Amino acid sequence: MAEGAVVYPIRGGVPGRERLRILSRVLRPSTNALLARAGLRRGMTCIDAGCGGGDVAFDIARTVGVRGRVAGTDIDEAKLAIARSEAREQGLFNVEFFRADIQAEVPPGIYDLAHARFLLTHLPDPASALANLRAALRPGGTIVLEDVDFTGYFCHPEIPAFRRYVELYTALGKRRGGDPTIGRRLPELTAAAGFDDVEMNVVQHASTRGDVRLVSALTMENIADAVVAEGLAEEEEVAELVAEMHRFAATPGAIGATPRVFEVWARRA
């Protein structure tokens, strides 16, 4: 494996896309509010790095309108193919999707705004990704980042399966070269990359009903193969964890949540 290569710990392809669809529904209000706060407006040219199935790119495309343009990049060809198909179905012809590794490839410096959600946490070299995103922006352009801090994750009432899931996800992320607590480092990383006027906010979605209660169970389900492959747990334990977390998600009154999410936005001088 090449130095700095990404070995994504969560299932890709169609199964991974369906998990991202649910996660995107949960995060959509806070992400759209963040983009508005950062100055997203009609006519802008934007890039969404690590776009997955394209949900954020679709919303950006609707906001920038027909005079704006959006590029979504990812390393998962299956998700990109789904994103292209769904863009056509939604009548969004101002957005395009292409394969690119933001750690290694520098996009053209034509963008007014660059966005990345839950991308840096998986990268062995987030500093290179931020340098490349900065290079992609015009002077005065804006970077918008969202990423996790797993130490702020919770459910209520707490169950052993949830605590074990957090332990396994954290160990797996580190084993694959990422940082599951990178959220708290976003302001310093952004400043170190040469951005000015760094702003931040913290959000966390939680509820006793709806999609947010499925996020943890679906993520455990989608890291199962990687957890077993890395020798962090046996198949039997993983299967029981997935089942127990789905039972919890269906328990009336139980609180499910996302990890704590740090939001950062800043300007390229």
C-alpha cells in the first residue's frame, strides 16, 4: 500500500451509500445552516471533497443555482456512479462527480468554496488534504469543514454494546491511519494550513425517534468486516453487537445520537 493511502474502514459501494443517505438526512439541517453561515450563495463555484453519494453536493447545487457549479470528488467509484445517476434524476445539471484523492491531487484553483464532511478523520495525512483544498480556492475563498470527535459520543440509557462499538470504531480508525477525535483539532489544523479568520461551532444530533437512532447501529454494521479483518473482534461478537444496537434503536424512549461534530469555516487570504 502506498504511503498515505486511504484504507476506508466503513463499507463502500451500495451498502455504504444507503448508510450515508440516512446519515445525511440527520445532518442536513446543521450542514445547510453551516454553509449558509459560511456564505454559500447563488452563482458560486464549489467543490465537495469526499462527497460520498453526493447528498451535500446536491444541496450546494440547489443553492448556487444554474449560474453556479459544483464538483463532487471521492475515491469510491460505486458511490460516484450512484451520485451521477441521482443528480440526473433530480434535474441537477450544474453538478459533476469525479474520482480524486484530495490527499494526493490538487484541484484547479477555481473554487469559491470548498467543503469536506467526515473526510479528514479517515486520512493519514489531513494536512496535505487541507493544503490541496486551500490551493483549490481562489484568493478570498472559503473552506468549510465538519468532522467528528468520538469522545463526545453517547446514548441513553448507556448499554455495553454501545461502549464496545465506540471502542472498536476508535481502534479501527487509528489502525487504518485516521483520527476519530480529529474534530477538536480542526481549528488548529485549518490555521496551520494558512487560512485566516478561522471560526468554529459544535453540534450534536440526538433524539428519541427517527433516523438519528439508527446511525450507531448502521455504522457498527458497516465496519463489521474491517473490525474482523483487523483482528479487533470475532465475527460472533460483532454480529451480537450489531443485533443489540439495532434492538436499542427500536427501544421506545431510548436516546440515539451522532458523535460530537466540530464545524469550522475560514478564509483563504
